[in-house]
Amino acid sequence: MQITETLSQPLRREFTVTIGAGDLDAKLTGKIVEMRPKIHLKGFRPGKAPVSFLKKTYGKSLMGDIVNETINQSSEQVLKEKEIKPAAQPRVDFVNALDTVLAGKADLEFTMKVDLMPNFELANLSDLKAERLVSDVTDDVIEQSLKRLADSQKTYTDKGEGAVAENGDAVTIDFEGKIDGEAFEGGKAEDFDLTLGSGAFIPGFEDQLIGTKAGDERTVSVKFPESYGAKNLAGKDAEFAVKVKAVKAPGDVAIDDELAKKVGLESLDDLKARLTEQMQGEYARASRTHLKRRILDALDAAHSFDLPQGMVDAEFEAIWAQVKAELEREGASPEDEGKSEDDLRAEYRTIAERRVRLGLVLAKVGEQNAITVSQDEVNRALAARARQFPGQEQQVVQYYTSNPQAMAELRVPLFEDKVVDFLGELVQVEDRKVDRDILFVDPDEAEEKLKAGPAAPAAEPAAAEQSDEAAPAKPAKKSRAKKAADSDEGQDGSVES
């Protein structure tokens, strides 16, 4: 094997590695000799087929395995000989055409690009400060939850012929929406049950069905919000042809022991205790989300060092591919984001750099403090992932166990969470009491609300949500940059929150 160093930079090394065709042929011969006793071919006694014949028969397919093994072994040898600690898996590119190598007509020659781990010191972690947003589960919150639960248990009965729909009634409808006379995807449904006043559809839709009765046909004119998730519909005027098939009145459901029994509990006190426990868990998880983000913000602000460019490039390309795919799905362009493509790319490169930097910092914190993920923890995560695909659990487990990269995708967030939990005990954490409408939004939005000062409480969510396929209403969408920045994990194990 011949190794030639072609680039030496503080965080990048490149090599050209050459393994002679004769060496590969010798490995092929050795593998065939090893396999020969087990090969049974027509016309030859078991294990007696000539090596030259077996080479012609199996050589090309076996050579593929030999090339892969040789690349892996030689790459490891280069790293060991040069005492290199790679930041990520080295990138290998063939110099000679692979077909000629597999055919034994050319040497195996490849370039090997290695990003080096940057040499940096961790900040004094105990000096870092982070804010944790917290909120109390009040009696009012429990009462609201009980009311929503009672509403979800309501039964609706037909109001009879000629009865008109009122706010709070449910109507069974067929509808089809059109923009400029053209139907659009997701704008049609049949036998759809819609509770008037639920806010499930875009503003104005439900209001225009108040006063209708079974058999009525009505054209509902609405305007999609500017913030609507699908760019091809946002801000557009639409008309829905609606046929009312039934009008139903809700029955009252008392908040009492009977309600508790409907959901499998013994009494209203048991139900309140269960709701309180569940909501305390939800509040704690929301608080942890905000604390994690603030810890990562503090880590990012406290560390500045050169990053392996290859890692940043790979992270950026992964993010940008997702952005472009989303733009294409929506028929949108960077200009629709209010920025040029260059500006948008620069924004996402900054996010990629932050992800890589935080990934390296968290990895070093974990290494210096002996934080590891056990196989039992990975197995539990795999079991949880498999349960997300009922009926396909075995295929999911097989996919992950046979795919090292997929298993790494399970292990990395577990490691990150353990490191963040460790940091949560180490950094200076200050609790800040906030209203629940701030606690349950993403960290960026919460920060903006806190800077803006007191505001009216957010409206309670509707008791039930309709499917996106049928309902012409979707929540406002967060900007792509914020979604990328809120993603907990990047490519290659880098981290961001």
C-alpha cells in the first residue's frame, strides 16, 4: 500500500492511497481458496473446481467485497499511522474507475479526506446560566381540562326535520372547495361532522353554516389566512359548495363520577388526580424543552473554535436539501420567504455551524464525564420506535438492527439528552414563572412573548381536531429557519435545539 499526503491543514487532511492490482488479486485468490471446499459445481467433484475457473465465475462479485474490506482496513491503517483522530467518517472517492478495478485491470486508488477533531477547551460549565420556564397546574387549568373531556364525551342527536343549526351544534356535510373555479387537494370531503364554533375550519367557514338545516345547499366564501401552511392556498379567496345532510344537537355531559367511570376511573376525585398527574408531567416536559434550549444557547455562546469544514458542509447540504424539498412541495421559492436564495443559504449555513459546534461540545462534555448510553437504553428506544408502526414491529426492528446508521440515529439523541440532563444539574438554573400559554409554545416564540411583555392569554385549543385531509384549515406555520433551529439533532450526531 502506498500512502501520499496531499493536504495538511489544522482541521483537514487528505491522502491518496494506492493498492496494487496484484495485491487485490492475491486477496481474491486467498478468498477463493478458502471457499473452494464448500463450492459444489456441476461437472466437478466437491471442492475440486480449479481456482482459475472459480475466479472467472465468482471473481467480480467477490472483488466488490474485497475492495470494500481493503478500503476499510487501509483507511484505519492511515488513521493509526498518522495518529489522526477523525471528527467524522473519512470521505473516500475513487480515482480509477471502479469497473476496471473490479475486473482486475487497474490498481485500487482512492482519495481519503479526513476532518480532524478541533482542539478546544470546554468553558467552565458551572459558570453558565440558563433560564427554566415553569408554570403551575392551577385548579382553573384542571377545570378547563375536565370541561374539554366532558365536551369530547358529548353525544349528538338529530334535531329533526326543519331544525336550524346553532353555534355548538354538529352538522354533517359534504363539501368541495375551489379557487378560481379549480378544485384543490384536501378541499373535498363527504359525510364530514363539523361542530360549529369549534374553530376547526378557517375563519368564517363555520359562521356561514349557522342557520342552515338538513337538505340546504350553500356556497361558503372564505379567504385562506396569509399564514396558511400550503403556500399555494395562503391568502387566496375560495368558495366551498356545501350540502348540509344533518343537524345535530349536543347532549350535556355532567362533570361527575359518571364521567370518570366513562374513562375507566372510579370517581371524579380519581379523575382530577389523574389529570393533575398527567398535566404536571406535560408541564415538566415543556419546562425541560425550554431549559434544554437555553442550556444549548449558553453552550454555544461560551464556545468559539474553528469547525471541520466537511462536517459543516455535510450538515448544511442535509438542511438545504430539506428546505428545497419543502419549497418544491409548496410551489414556493426563497423570495417567498422575503429573502434571496443567497441570504437564505447563509442563514441555514449559520444554523449548520451551530449544530456542528454544539455536537462537538456535547460530545466532549460526555467524554470527559464518562456519560454513555447502555444497550438496554438503545433497546428500549428501539422498542418504542417499533410501537409507532403497529403490525410492522418486526420489520422496524430488523431495519434498525441491520443498519448501523439507523441505530446511531437512535443512540445519538439518547446521548444528547443524558448530557443535557447532566448539564442541567451543573449550570446555574434560574426558574421563571410564566403563564401556560408561554410555556407551551416553542422557545423562540416564548422568548419573543416575554420580551413583548404581558399579553392576553391564548385561547384554549378546540376540544377535537379534524383531519388535515378534509379540513380546509391548518395551523400557522413556523418559518423554515426556526424549524431547522428547533431541531434537536443534526446530521452525523451534531446537536441543536
